[in-house]
Amino acid sequence: MQKITPFLWYNNRAEEDVKFYTTLFSNSKINFTTRYNEASAKASGQENGSVMTLSFRLNGQEFVSINGGPYFTFTPAISLFVNCSTEQETDELWKKLSQGGTILMELKNYPFSQKFGWLQDKFGLSWQINFAGSEQMIIPFLMFNGNQYARAEEAINFYTSLFNNSGIDNLIRYPSDNQSAGSVMHAAFKFNGQQFMAIDSNFEHNFTFTEAFSFVVNCDSQDEIDFFWNKLSEGGDENAQQCGWLKDKYGVSWQIVPSLLGKLLNNTDAAKAKSVMQVVLKMKKLDLNILLEAAR
């Protein structure tokens, strides 16, 4: 199982979004769908029996979407950076993703790329499309701006200290003659072997990190749940802690969950699935033993 899974929050458009995205990339499919039961529908205000989450794959990488309601919206603070293998692939992906969306940076030549563009698609999710001439890859990209400006390197060092097989592959700072001197101009790093990117930006953006784009950490034991919860929640927003969710000291949202949670919530025995969901809704940090007891 992929250790860290990007998790996308939608206002009742998750199914439409996932079906669209899986047409854009090879080795893509919907893995499974969960639906709101009586307990989760009541807690969320969603319709009983409607689509709750979709687990899906894009270019061999795992993602999850949820129909969570109108509470959170995407911002360019977290985007998906796509390295494309050919110029034709770059142009085609850009054309499809930009339809009905908003262009943030035109697709063209820049000093750092032969062809690059940044957009928000029709669902609000941000994408950076880059002609790299290498095997296609989708990489989560974090922008530290506003109150989090100049904290990218600190955050990267903190995150990479938590996960095995992690480290910084490349970190470039702004030069001394730049107003952002010393902060991160571009960084490429990995957590548990998964690729990520980040930058600092001191431009006056009217956005920051939101819960609409979070990262699920799939844990194999209660000790692992405790470790990641305690580390990532330290100094974060205590009001954002519920149902395995937390917001860390940099404003990034995480979900610390047992790897088998999806299986428990997807139980063919509706009564058992309902029992597990009722327990999840009462927790902040998830307790694996209590979840297993509820499933029994």
C-alpha cells in the first residue's frame, strides 16, 4: 500500500472529477467507492447512500476523493506537478485540464523550463504541467506563502525526519541579490520513497493551505498511528483534530489512519460498517483496537 495518499475534498463533484481524471492518464482506474451510511450521512449532512469516497489511481499512483460538502476549497498552495515525457503529451494534457478552468501561468517557455504552465481546472484543483522529457510522474507540490513564507526548508527537514526512505534530492535557494534571498526557490524531496516538491513565495497571494487537499498516512499499527499523530499535531491547530484529521504547525492537513480502515468501512456487513463509522466520528486520534472491536 502507498504510504502517503493525496486526499481531495469536493462539494458533491468527486465522482465527476475522478471519472474525468482517470481518462487523462495511463494506468488509471477507480479502485472502489464507499457510500454514506446513516451515521456518516447524519454527521456530514450528506444524503444517505450517496457517494462518500472514491479510491482511484492516476498513472499508477494512489489518490482518494471525498464528497464532503461546501466547507473547504482548493487553492494553489498545494498543486499536482506533472512531468511529461513529450511535448505532445504536455500540450494534450494542458488542453484537457484547462477547459473550463483558470490559467495561472501560461503554457510557454520559461527560464526554468522549455514548456511549463500552471492552471486551476474546472473543479478548482491546481496543476503544474511541465515538459521534462522523462517518464510521466505526478508530484504533490507545496507553496509556502503568507504566514508560512520562508518555512519550506524547515518543513521539509521536519517531514523527512519522520518517514523512512526519505531525504532531500535537490534544494535551490534564491540568490543573495533577490528579495527572497535564502528562502527556497525550488526543492525536490521524498517521503517513504514518494516524490514531493516545494517552494517559498513572498508574493501577496490571497490563499494558503486548506483541508481541501490533505495527505493520508496509512499506518500498520497503533504505535505508528501514535507516532505520526503526536509528531505532526505538535504545534498545530487543535481545533482541526477530528476523525483522524489534524493540521500541522505549517498549516498542512494530514489524516493518520490505520491501513485497514477502508476495508472496515467497506464491510459487506452494513451493520459492522455502520458501527465502525460511528466510532470514527467520535474520535480525534484513531484507536485501532476500538475500531477492530466495533467491526466485530
